[in-house]
Amino acid sequence: MNGRIVCFPRLWELSCEMNSYPNSQYLDFSDTDESYEFFREDARKIASFPLPGRQADHSQKKSSLAGAIWSRMSQSLDSVQCSEGKAGVALPATDAHVEEAIEAIKAEEVIAVPTDTLYGFACDACSSEAVNRIYEIKGRKQTSPLAISVGDVSDISRFAIVDHLPHDLLYSLLPGPVTLVLKRGDSSILEKSLNPGLDSIGVRVPDFEFIRSIARGSGSALALTSANLSGQPSSVSIKDFENLWQHCAYVYDGGVLPSGRAGSTVVDLTNPGSFKILRPGSARPETTAILEKFGLEEVP
């Protein structure tokens, strides 16, 4: 089921006249077959909307339109604290919405979630269909690799080789704003179509409980990439990628993220005894200090 994020600025004005509509100008319809989008106050569009029993009288048109849409609402927004924007509504990234996010991942949908660095698009890393969907949304080449996000540090060994790393190194780096590039190995349960041709994978355990809970509940790893069009600035708030909300089953709002747009620090740990910083990111000094403390040598 694809959620549709829909904007109704015109309908809110009509509701003020009729007192028959909730006091919100943005509504989220998840089960409609049509996509209702009113981005301009265009009376011609409203008048031509294909509603059963539409009357010629203008006031009756408005009443029929509001009534029809109200009757198609799939859920009440009364108990949901929503963030409003030009394109629709986003649900808060709280425990109350973890289960629905897990179900969306299991249904091979794409969701938008906050992390400890940036907002990201996430899906089941073991679903080739969902992974391909992320590439389509971002307009990204399939040759550009995706990272994965897992719920706990102990899960990493299911997807990548960690035997060559010093004991407790992973727990010193993670959870945190670091992506570790590791070899996948033959025992990895990752879908082979994820990053084809590469024998390595970037692994994250964000210091953000919401996405970690989703990963745990899904029983898989989440394919994770920044929530933006390829080549565009990364997103630190849901407003930054509101033009892409319509492509997600759910959009979860964690507020404005404080770490800036640098993203996670990416470190290559594929070779025993050494590390290479592939992207400085937001935590290079701290990451380098920890790696050197464990006896790893930085290579250019």
C-alpha cells in the first residue's frame, strides 16, 4: 500500500465556510485509489472534479467535494501530532509509530526516517524490489552503493566480516555517526543484488532509537541512503525533501537534526590493522582517536 501525501489548501477555506471539516489544512489519505492534489487555488479544477452527484450550484459543489473527501479518510488525525508542510503531513518519529514502520518495511515499501546525522530513505536491504525503488526515488545510478543500518552492534556479524577487528572496537564506535565499510563475506545474508560487484558494505548503527527499533523489528537490515535527489544537498529536516514525500509509504519527523549536512564519517575497515577515512563527515576527530587507541594505523 503506497501512502499518498496530499495538500488541500483550497478545501480548508471551504471548510471555514461550512464548519464541516477538521481544523487542519493538510490531510493524509493512505487508501485512496486516486491522488487528489490541489496545489493552486483553481476554481476550474474544483468545479471539474469527478464527484458523483455534483450539482451545478457552486455552493453545492463545494459541499459535495468536502463531504466526499472527508468520507474517504482512512484514519483519524485527532491523536496524531503532525508537522504541516506544503506537500502534506508527516508522522512523528516516536514509539507509537514504530510498528507501522516495521510493517511498511516488511511490505517492501520505502519510508523516510531521521537518523543521528541526516534524514534517510530506508527499506528492506534483502528486498531487490524495495532497493530498486530507492534508486528510482533518488534518481541515482545503480552503480552507486547503498549502506545498511542495523538495530544493534551485535547484528553486524550477520551481514559483514568483523573477526579481524580488535575486541570491543565496534562497541566503542557505535552507535554513533559513523559508517564502517566491511567485507560482506560468503556468510552474509544480504540480498546479492544489493551493491552488485562489490564485496564490501557500509554498515551503520545510528544513535537514534527510532530507526534502530525499526531495524530490530524488521528482522533484517535496512538499506539506507540520504533523503534527497541524487546530487542535491542532504536533508536535515523533512522540509528539505518535501517534493519526494509522495514516493514514501510514511514520512517520519524527528525535527531539525543538529549535526549539519556533513553526514556520517565513513571509514574503510576491510584490511586488518589499518583504516582509511573515505569521508570526513561529522565525527572524524573522535573516530580517528578511537581507531588509533585500538592500535589501527591510518593509511592514505
